[in-house]
Amino acid sequence: MKTIILFVTLSSIICLSCTRKRQLFQPEATPDKGLAIIGGGDTVTSIRVSSADKEDTIVYDTPECYLWYVQNLPDEYKDKPVSMWTERTAYWENAQTINVFVTNPTSDFLMYGRGWVLEQWNGAEWAMAKTKGDISWQDDAFAKEKAPLLYCFRFPVGRDYYLPQGKYRIRKSFHTGREDIELNAEFEIK
């Protein structure tokens, strides 16, 4: 009987020792930019591998609307109207994502939905850009009940649209509760 108790005790100590070593193990950094490790030593850890040109690994504030982040409005925008613009004026063919900034210097908070549209200038008018498949948006109302704010949306244009060289604009609707605001942000693909 003593032998069985001694064996069980030693086995338990060895198992606990191995478990503790596994929790303390920290993998070395890897040069692979597509690897993301989420979790920690005390929780279940998941590993997410993605190709940078096929999946965006950014953590979004409101993923349904591609809202990346919101911050207090910088002083330089406080005397300007509600406006929208892209991070760059020109992008490369087959760009995957485009960051769009929206300023709201008013005291009314903005409501917005999932919807956004990419249009291309055809030489005479703005027309819907060529899509890679059928797309549709449900427009509902999301809001950060605070104003004035600076919003940054990160739209996956390359996932949904073909982007040959040309002039483009992203259109997005906002609402204050009293009025509808249609904003545009123009850019080029070179």
C-alpha cells in the first residue's frame, strides 16, 4: 500500500512539474509577420496565421462598420465642417485596405451604419466601381454617443472591388438625428 501511495505522489509531482514548465514556456519571436499569438500563460492560447494581403489582423472598435478607432477631435479640426478624407491621396493597384478619417466638430454625435460605397470616375460621372461579386450592406445605426470626435474607418476595398488605375471615391452616410450627412473621400489608384 505504501508503494502505491509513494508512486501516486511521485507521479503527481512530476505531472505538476511538467504543467508548470509548459505555462512558463515563451516562444521566441518569429520574423513571420503573418503570425499572431493571442492569449497568455494562464489562458488558452490561440495562434492565428494569416496572409497580410488576404486578411486584416487589425482589432476594430466596431468591426461591423470597419471602425478602427475613435479619438477626441484634435484642435486643428474644431472650426471646420464635418468632413471625410483618405489617409493618402494615391494608392497602388490592388490595394487591400484604405483608411478613411471623419471629423465631427459639432456637439451632435454621429450615427452610421455598415454601408459604404466605392465609386470610380468614368470621365463624365461617378459610377459604381466594379465589384468582385455580389455585395450588399445592411444599414443600421451605430454610434459613439460623444462629440466632437475623430473617427478612423479601415475599408477592405481590395476584398470587394477591382482597383485598376483611376480616380475613386468612398461614399458613406452619417446621421445626427436631425439631418442626414453624405460624405465623400476621393483618392487615386496609380
